[in-house]
Amino acid sequence: MIDWLRPGDPFPPVAAALTHPNGLLAASGDLSVDRLIDAYRRGIFPWYAEGEPVLWWCPDPRMVLFTDEFRVARSLRKKLRAVARSDAWRVTCDAAFETVMRACAAPRP
């Protein structure tokens, strides 16, 4: 059994996620920006079909990148330097949240 989250309810601990299906944690009708940011910070993501409740997932194993422990390999460092010098690339952070979310939700061929 999973929790139904009302607006303002906190996510349950990720350890409470189901093993079958792997990682199903909760459901809600809330896909607000605040809810989504809170989810992503906890390693939780939404996956659902249009017109159905939002299902929140946190499968095991999942990738969590701890930036303070991340070490850049020499080959990646070389590539990053090349990218930084190129006009073909631009790296931003939190610059177009709504645009990115809409693009992710858009139908694909």
C-alpha cells in the first residue's frame, strides 16, 4: 500500500518504497513546482500517464551524485575544457525550470 499525498504532505521516507513494483513510493494529484523540487532533492521522480494520479518513484538502486565527493576523470576534464571554449555549448543551472518541465512532458514521435 502506498500513501496518497495531499498538498503540503511530506513525502514518506524513501525506505518505504515498494519492492514490487520497484520504487513506487506514493501517489498524489499535486505536481507543483515546490513538490517537484522537493522530490528531486530526495531522489524521487514522477512517472504517470496523462489524466491519472501522479505516481512518485524512488527505485533501488538509483543514482545519486554527491557533488562534494565527485571526482572528475582526466578525460572528462579535458572534454569539459573543450566544451567551455566552444560557442556550441552553454551550461546553466535553474535557468528555465518551467520550459524544461514542459519539454519533458511534451509528446515525442
